[in-house]
Amino acid sequence: MLMTGKVLRFDEVRGYGFIAPSEPGEDVFMHANDLLDEKYLYHEGSEVEFHMEMGEKGPKASQIRLVYQPSSHRLPNRPVFSDGSAAERPAAPSAEGTSTGRFRTELTEVLVTSVDTLTAAQIRQVRERVVELAREKGWLTA
């Protein structure tokens, strides 16, 4: 049965911890072998989805994954000025006839502000493949 809950505690070194399910009931055992994300990402209070199973010693979670939570470290979608007001984003130009440099810059900003879990290397890989595709389709000028 698919359930949700919050990590009560997780010891990254020992590789286990407990989840408090959203529905009333006893705490659920979690083990590092059942994590779908990197174990360093699981902290007290992290919201997770998991499948509930009955283990030898009680409820046990399997296929544990983090539920997306906006990061407090994420950059704002629009520049924020010292007075607290946000800059308006200019309308996106059509891709046809756009210069490669401008397209790369705008694509990078979209990737950074849309998916806060992408690494810099992943952004570069995605960006290069999309630029390659846009050139093949004739959507970009040199």
C-alpha cells in the first residue's frame, strides 16, 4: 500500500531510521537499501512516499522516495531588488531566428529555475543537446 509520511530520524552511517506515517499508526522502519534517492538527502522532517510492508519486527517501508519540496536555497524565478520588489521577466522570444548565445542563456535560466535538483553538469548536457536539436531544425541562427 502506497503511503506518505515524514522522516522522524535517519542515521546515514548506520543506514536506518523511522518514518511517521501521515495516517495514524505506529512508526515505520526505514532502511538505506530501500531508498530511491541518495541517502544523504533524507533528513528529519523530509516528506516521503513509501510502500508499507510487514517485516519480522513490524511495519517496514520499501521503495522510499522523497516528495518534492521547494528548497529554501533555490534562487527566485525573477531578480529581487533591495526594496523587495521583483523584476518582471521579459516575454520569451520565439526560437526561430534566435541567436545561439541568447538561446543558451535563456535555456540555462529556465533549467535552473524550473528544476532545482539538476546539477551544473546535467544542465550543460541538456542545454547542449537542445541547442544541437534547435540548430538541426533551423530554429537558431549562428
